[in-house]
Amino acid sequence: MRFLRRQTRRFRASWQPLVPRRFRRWKLHTQLVLFCVGFTVLFNILYGVYLGRFSFRRKRFAFSKGVTVYSFVVASLFGSYYIWNIYKEVSTGQMSSRHTIGIYCYMNVFVCLFNYVTQWEKTLQIIRFQNSVPIFKILDSLDMSVMIVWRAFIYSILKILICPLIGYITLILYQNRVHPDQQWTSLATARTMLPLIVSNQINNCFFGGLVIANLVIASVNNKLHDIVKEVNRLQSPVQMNLQKPYYRMRRFCELADNLDELAEKYRVTAGCSRNYLRFTDWSMVLSLLMNLIGITLGFYNQYLAIADYYINEEPFDLYLAIILLVFLAVPFLELIMVARISNQMLQETRRTGDLLQRFDLQHADARFKQVVNAFWLHVVTIDWKLEPLGLLELNTSLVNTVFSAVTSFLLILIQSDLTLRFSLK
């Protein structure tokens, strides 16, 4: 813990001059979120999926005609370049079903083009949503431990930066193996990696939003836990004999005010995190479908290589097989991380309801009872759950569902291939 606090002070001192003066009084976790949000919006504009900008004069997001023109140019160049390459490779016979990485790349090209259309169509809704969320006000009013903040920050870095970096390094090794005459920084590697990054940008925004929401709800639950202990302690026989009625009434009023603030923060955070899903649901479902097809195709090609080695006595490249397995493991790892953070958020919201049920309200103040009941009404009516397009729920069962689907498809394909092979003999 001392090491984390020391590194936190060094980190804050290193980038404190880069933060505008009016933001320097914010707490560390608020400044980190400000940095991450600015970083995300910048890359959304750079990739052309966001048609707005932040107006420092008005201190709010706004639609931008200049960014819109830039986004149309980027999307047109992106679509023209990759559609022409797909047509050229298909027409000349360069595209092969054994080329797992190439097929996975081109599938993500269509996801990118679809994301452009859906995000542009929802631009005004997204801007209104961004301006309505008091994210920094809520974060700066909460106290969070250094350990929880750094854990969430590293978790986000792992999903947004480390996973694409692993994929990029894997592609470099793949290019060196398949095309040893090309440079390791060749255009082919960047061309293959770009659709994977752009198609995952919208999902990364949703993932970052869930990480922030999980931090807020966890902090609300910690404060709620302290209030539960104090309220139940105030109603113990010993404390009721020691404390005067006036003191108890005043303390219950203070706790009611604190609980009312926590209820509002819970309502805004849980409601906004769930409502944000409607801007990314199509992208998440399409990415999940592409990952499912890509992982299935990749493992099936691995099986074909092994089957050719044992049955047809063809050479088997173990190094290339390991590279492809690592490349296929990256989207599966990202799926696990999304399912895990969604499940953590679900558990935190359930913990809120459990903590509210622990209140002993037999001798509590009337206003405090009203606040507890109102808070409980928020928890019940929101019923926090993530179901993109109502097709599946984002939790730990999602990983089992995808794994089962991949296994089922592989069994069908392998059985068909073996039947064909032995029937020809």
C-alpha cells in the first residue's frame, strides 16, 4: 500500500502540469477519469466514429461540422481501401479459407463500416447523453482507496492497450513467418491491425464506462455499509440509554441527508450505465458474432493442419500454429474481461440491495425510514441488467455460452471433414 501511495504521488506530480488549473483541485481518481475520457474522445474523433467535440467555452459537448466532414473523409477512405482489397483478393483467388487472420480482419472491416453508420445516426442522442451525465461531480464527491483506483486503471489499460499490443506483436511474428522478405514494420501488419482496433473502439468506450460505474457503485456501497453499522449501533439498547433523543434525532437527520445523496448517485450511475448500452448494443453483438466466427474458423484451420499432418503426411508448422493460437486468444480474453466487469457491476448493485435490507428501522427516525424506502425503490425499479438487443446477458455465463457454441460448431465441422476424408478413401 505504501508503494502504491508513493507511486500515486509521483504519477500525479508528473502529469499535474498538463491538467488545466481549474481541474487540479480534483481528486486523483477524478483526474484519471478526466484523462481517460479525453483520451477516448480524441481517438473517437481520430477514427471518425464521433461527430462532436468538447466546447471549452460552453463547457459541454456539441455537434461539429468540421469534425463531421473529417469523419466522412476518413470513413470513405477506410471503406474504399478495404473494400477494394477484399474485391481484389477474392477476384484473384488470393483469399483462402485457411487464411484465418485475413478473414478475421475483413470481417471486422464490415463491423467498422456498420459502426460508422450507427454512431453517426445516434450522434445527437450521444451528445445529449454525455452532457446529462454529471460524472466528474459524482466522482469528486466520493472517496476511493488507492488500491481500488489503480486496480481499475490497470484493468482498463489491459483491455484497451495491452490486448491490441499483443495482437500487433503476434501479427508481426506472423508476417515474419509467412513473408520473411518483408520488413517487420510493413504496411501489411498495420493494414491488418487497423480494422481490429477501430471495430473495438466502441466496445472499449462501453467497457471504460462500466469500469467507472463499478468504481462509483463500490464506493457508494462502502459508505452505505458504514451508515448501516452506525444506524444499527444507534438503536442498540446501550446506545439508546446513553444518547439523548435530541442527539439521536439530529444524527438520524444527518445520516438521512448522506443516504439521500448516495441514493441519487446510485440512481444516476446505475441508470446511465444501463442506458449507455443502447448506443453500443449493435456493435457489441456484431463484434461478438465476428469473434465467434473467427475463433471457430481459426480452431478449425488448426484442426485441418493437424489432420493433414497425420492423415496426408503434410508438413506442420508448430511455430505458426502457436502464433495463431495467441492471436485467437486475444478476442477471447477481451470477452472474458467484458463479462467479468459486467458481473462485478451486477454484484455491486445486488450488494446495495442487501445492505439496505440490513437496516434496523424499528427505532429509527421517520425521515430516515422514508429515505431508506426511497433508496430501496431506486434499486428495485432500475433492476440493473445488461442485455444488448435483448439477446444475451453480459455476465460470467456469457463466456460459457461462447465456449459451448464454438465447441458445438467445431464438432459439427470436424465430424463432416472426417466423414468426407474417410469416404474418399
